[in-house]
Amino acid sequence: MSEQDLNKIRIKIDDLDQQIQQLISERAKCAQQVAEVKMRAGEAALFYRPEREAQVLRAVKERNSGPLDENEMARLFREIMAACLALEQPLNVAYLGPGGSYTHMGALKHFGASIKGLPAAQIDDVFREVEAGNADFGIVPIENSTEGVISHTLDMLLQSSLVICGEVDLPIHHNLISHCTELSAVTKVYSHQQSLAQCRNWLTKHLPAVETIAVSSNSHAVTLLKDDSSAAAIAGQVAADLYAVPVLNQHIEDRVDNTTRFVVLGKHSVPASGDDKTSLLVLLHNKAGALHDLLSSFAERGISMSKIESRPAHSSGVWEYVFFIDIQGHRDDANVAAAISDLEHKSAMLKVLGSYPVAVL
């Protein structure tokens, strides 16, 4: 290709960039108009609509014709939508911190980079920040594909008045982060205990004699490298970027399918988006066939159950359990509403934790 041909393409790109910029500005003006309408209607607290965002992102993926991957295209639109939303009202989002944690990454994936992040030291603190009104939404981990459920999150959902209004699936890619330029120079590795466990085989193979030290979080592990030039940390790319420490080795996790699911917490129920999930908490009567009766409420109505997890019912008798259940559909769907009504009669206690869009990205 000649230089003249390249110049023609560059001119076309410049023209397209101008058009894209103009269209983004027009979209932002529309977002401001939406804010004005909502303010007049007294809906200031509901600028962010999870079901609307899910519908828009699904449409983006459906009409995508390449060459960009559909998820990459949706990610770009997520950021445009987030920036436009920030013109209406910046979202305050509490997450399990500090900055650079995987929960922080989950918040950025779900809400975009225009949020005002509020890092919290413990899962309990995320719930409290939202309940107190200091944050519009919170995000906490609920399960990992290799390590299982996060028990403390389930316990907090049992106690809290907050509802689940979204979910995020985040592939977990662990990196070895260090100021060292060679593996042979590393004398110790800091990380959260779960991350050390998820990289055990890699560490045994590549750093067999190096001490591993468990700390409170992966982000905290990276901050320790400031005063220890011979140490390394296991953490995500966001932590490496945030604390300006180079990545020595990428993707050192033992399982390539390692994924963590996060839930988004809020105060308001979410309307149906067209592809939804409902999470329930059920305490069964201690009698024969109780679990079978629970499952039949879904099966008879053609409802798919994607998760069931039992936990001890701390406020009830010994050996009594509550079941955390995810089903396909929204609580306002006729079949789901009928199943919930049926369960209210069959169970000792039923709590709908929330209906929300299935993760789009």
C-alpha cells in the first residue's frame, strides 16, 4: 500500500472521528434532557436504570457486525453511557477495597469508569454504606468458580434490607507484580490467601523456594512492594496500573476459567428487562419431602434453577438450613410470581433478594 493510499485512509478516519465525537455530544445532550425531565417528575434518585442499560447493551451486541468483538463493542458503549449518566448524576458506588481490588474491577466493568468509588474494608461495610445512603449502590463478591460461595455475603443478604439489582461475572487473571526484573530476584510473594491458593501450581513450579505471605487483600499486597524491592505480589492489572508497579508475569492462575461473580446492591427493585434472574432465600419446614416440594414449585412451571446453596439457619433450630436459590425470570413474570406464591405457603420463611438483569458483559 502506497503512502498516498495510507493518507486517504487517515483522512477517512479523521472524518469518522469527528462524526463519532459529534454523535457522542448529541447523546450527552439527550442525557441532560432526561435528567431535567426526571427532576421535574421527582425521580432524582432513579437516574440509573439497570434494566434500561441491560436492554441497550444487549441491542448493541445483537446488531454488532464486527470486526470488533461484541463484548468489546458493548464495553465501549458502557463507557459512553457511564459518561453521559455522570452528567445527570455521578453514581457513588461502594466496593470491597482498597482501590485496585477485583471487586473494584467488577464495579468498573458494571458501571464504567465515571463512577465515584467508595472503597470499604469489609463486606459488612459495603452493605452499611448503601443502607446509610452514603453510596447509591454497592458491589460485593458472592461466589468464585474454583473456591465456591462467599459465605459472609450470603449471611449479610439474609440480614439486610437491600436488594440485589445486578450481577457481574469477572474472569480472574492473576499477575505477578514486582519491581524485580527477573523471577530469580524475587524473595517473597504477598497476596490474599485465596489468590495464593489459586496460583499454587504456578508458584510451586516457578518459585518453589520463595516464601508466600497471606495479607488482607491483593491491593494491599501491591502497596507493600513500595518498601520491599525484592518482593512480588499477586494481583490484577488494575492494581498494577493504580500503584505503578510493573507486571513481571501475566495470567499465573492455575485455572484459565477462574471467574468470580459479584452482586450489585441497592435500595430499589428493578423492573423486568426481558432477560432476568431472581434470587431467593427460603427456610424450609423440617419435614420429609420439603426440598422436593420446593423444587417442584419451579419444575411444574417450567422455571430453570441455576443455583441452590444451603446455609445453617442461625436464628432457627439446630440442623435447620436456609436455601439461597437463583432462578431464571423476573418476579413479575406470571410463572415466577406463581412459584413464589406457592413457596410462601410451603416454606417457613421466604425472602426475595431481588430480580435483576442477567449479566450482559
